[in-house]
Amino acid sequence: DLCPYGLGAWGSRGAISFAGSILKAAKIVRDKAVRIAAHLLEASEQDVDIGDGGFHVKGSPASFVSWADVGLVASIRTLDLPDDIEPGLEETAVYDPANLEHRVDEMGRMNGAASWANGAQACVVKVETDTGVVTVLDYFTLHDCGPMINPQIVDGQMHGAVAQGIAGALFEDIRYDGHGQPLSTSFMDYSMPTASEIPSIHVDHLETPAPEMPLGLKGVGEGGTIGPAAVIAAAVTDALHDLGVEIDETPITPSRVRAALRRASDPLEASVK
């Protein structure tokens, strides 16, 4: 009610947008190629099948022309084209997701994402109460981006996204003084994790197609960046539960952990948080 309009973390639309436009353009090129092949085979378009690297008349595999044959006629031997077909086998198409909204409704709401991925995450952490250092020992993420076009790329994107999320949860802190001047102005005072601070990341996938999207695709990436802050904060809170500590801000730096421990042990500290 206080903030009806919000997009959260979003941006995974490359596969959706490209797949939609590629499919539209590919269908136009395919249909044109079938028309050219039918002309070369002296057959009806409805009687032409595509397969085995070319086009053949249904029920007569010997009546065959290859994609190379069709491409040659479309691009070079254009005199062999039917009179109503322009040369070339290329097309440009634009895809605009039907359920993507561009204006808010009377309640100030809108759907700003073409599709919605989903997932779940968990982690194991170690907290050193003397120093306040938090170490992520293991990380698990289950993600559903719909059918995976390239599983290796999806795995890599999820690993990178989780690493980015861990960075925001534990390290990266943009600080300002009381006059609004930035204090984190170099990598000396803006901490980022290295490979040593990123744990083993176990990734698993569901592939639930989005019925309204081309190929059933959803986004991938945000599922890795959104979860770590909440997951790691919950894990640290659980680790320090017996000491009465609750983590409610990020990044969870050693100084903030030590401050939370002091507040939990001293009521006067808690009153001046």
C-alpha cells in the first residue's frame, strides 16, 4: 500500500526478446524458402516438407532441393525466382511481449516484466564472534528459468549472480558522511570479494515453461543476485540466535556483527542503535 509501484531486480529479458524476434523473423524466412522450393520442385507449397537439409515433396523423397539450392536462387540466380518473390533470404522482426505493461493502472500498479522466473536458495555460514567475520562455507541455489537454451551459460550466469549477491550481502558498502560526501571513493575503502571469499556454489535447475513466452523462456540471473542478502542474513541470525542477535541490515560487515553482539548483550547499547 505504501509503495504500490516497484520493479525489484529485473533485466533478464535478452533471451525472451531475442527469441521472440528471431522466431518471428525465422518463420518469415522459412515460409519464403518453402515458396521458392515449391517453385523449383514445381509443387504446391502445402506439398513441401522440410528435412534432411532441404525440401522435398511429400511422399516423394527423390524430388528434393537443398537449402543451398534455395539460397543460390534467392541470392544469385534471382532470374529463377517466381515473379512475386523479392530476392534475398533475410528478415527483420520486432517482438513486444503481450503481457508487458507500459502504464500504471488506477491503483498505481503495472507489470513491468515480460515473465517471472523463480528459485530458492540456502547457505551455511561460520560467524567468528570475536572478530565479527562472516564466512560463507557452502551455497545452494535452485533456479527455474524455463527451458535452458544453453545450460553451460545458465550455470555460469547463476554462479556469477550468486557471487555478486554475496558481495552485496557481506562486502560492498557505499558510505556517506553527514554532509552527503561519499566515503567509499576507492578500492581501499570499498571492499569486494575475491575468489577466496566465494564458496562452492551448487546450482540445480527446474525447467517450467512460461506459457505466454516464446519457447517458454524466462529470465536468468536475478535469481542469483536477489537471494544472498536475505539468505545470508537469516543464516547469521540463526548462528547467533542463542546470543539474541538479529541481523537486519546489509552489508553484514564485521563491525556491524560486533555492534549487533554488543547490543544483544547490553540493553543500553540497544537503546542507542
